[in-house]
Amino acid sequence: MTSYKLLHIVIPVKNEADTIEQLAGYLKGILQTQDLKNQISITIVNDGSTDETENLLRKNFEHSMVNLKRNPISQGVFTTLHDESLNNQYKWTMLLPCDCCLPAHKIPNLLSSLESLNHEKSICLLYKQYLTPGHFLKIYSFLQNLSLCYLKTFAFWTNGFILRTEYLAGVSRGSIPFFAEDYFLFKKIKRELGKKTILLLPLSIHVSARKYEKDGVFKRSLYNVLILLLLILKYKNYSKLKKFYHSSSVFELF
């Protein structure tokens, strides 16, 4: 008889050499708790890194209970998540960005919530709380959480996507564009399964504010809203949107 674990946490990384040591400390704290080890499995997927990420992953995790996987060429976050979902030993699959974390003492609450859900719920999301935020970022995250709570309008990887593994495995990889995969996956779930299958859990995921610290909170927030608006208006030049997102130069759109 197959032994099922409740939750599979998938952490994609790409050129994240600066964050691996911090990630290692966080995950080791989780796996030292026996009850958590029996209910969760963790896989880190190196998605085409060209820096020292692979060496640091092996140094920190090679002899641990964390599973390591390497994609020589970047396949994107959704493809990584989908491929991992094909292993049917887990009831739920969670996408955890490498610069985000759910505090270890809150994980038992998450597992308890997942275990109690009936089959009608297919996706669970978490509130987001930025680390070391300023006042503007607090307001921005409050509005994001408010929109998600009452409208279930948009959700992103930083909301800690937690999906029933059987549903995720059934989504065609080719149906999700390579850019803004979280936006399109959430849109697909709402269209196919309905809002009633979406549950916002009363837990917060801690999100790094590094992009906001690098570009400036107001500028990065404005650019994120602009990208979202273009997606809503069905702007389909995803390669330009991706360049714009990473370069923070509006001229990439033209």
C-alpha cells in the first residue's frame, strides 16, 4: 500500500547563490522536527542556473532529507511544479519561492488545515507579509491581501500556491505561458473549477522585499501594476514583458 505524505514543498531556484545559505538554515530548522518530517517532503529544483547555485545546493543539501533536482535549461516555474506533481505520493503540492518562507512554528497549523479540507477545495493561498517593509509597502501588501480575500481576483507565487496534486498533474504544460505563469494558472483554476474551490488560509507567508529595495518601492509597485494591467488587456508579447519585469525599463515594451 502506497504511503502518502500530506504536503510536497517545491522550491525552484535560478541564479540564487546569494540566498542558498539562508534557505538552508530555514529548511534545516523544519526538518529537525520529527512530526514535520513524517508529513512533508521538500524538493529544490535548480532551474538552469549559471552561477554558483548548483555547488552551494550540493554543499548544503547533498546529505540531507531535501531532494535536489537540476534542469540544465530553464523550464519555468509552472513546468517545474507540474513535473514534480506527477509523483502521486503527495496529496498537496506547494510552490515556495526561495526568498519566501512560512515560519516553521506555523507549518503544523498549515498541515492541520490541509488535512481537514474536503475534496471541494483545490487550491489554498496564504496572505503575504513583506519582510522589513516601509509604510508604502505595508499599504501595498494590505491592498493585495484585501483584493485576494474579498474578490479572489489575482494570486501570485508569493501567496504560496498550494494545489491538490491530482489537479495540478492534470493541467497541460502547454496551456500556461512561460511568463506570468502564476497569473495564468490562477485564472485557469477560477475558470475551470470556480471561486468556491479557492481557499485563503489565515496564515501569512513572509516575502522578501529585495526587488522593492533594489528598484524602489513606489517604482517597483507601479511597474507590477502596469504589467498586471497589460495582462488583463491581453497584451501577448510575453518576451517584452519579461524583459521589462527584469530590467525595470519601460522602453522594453516598445
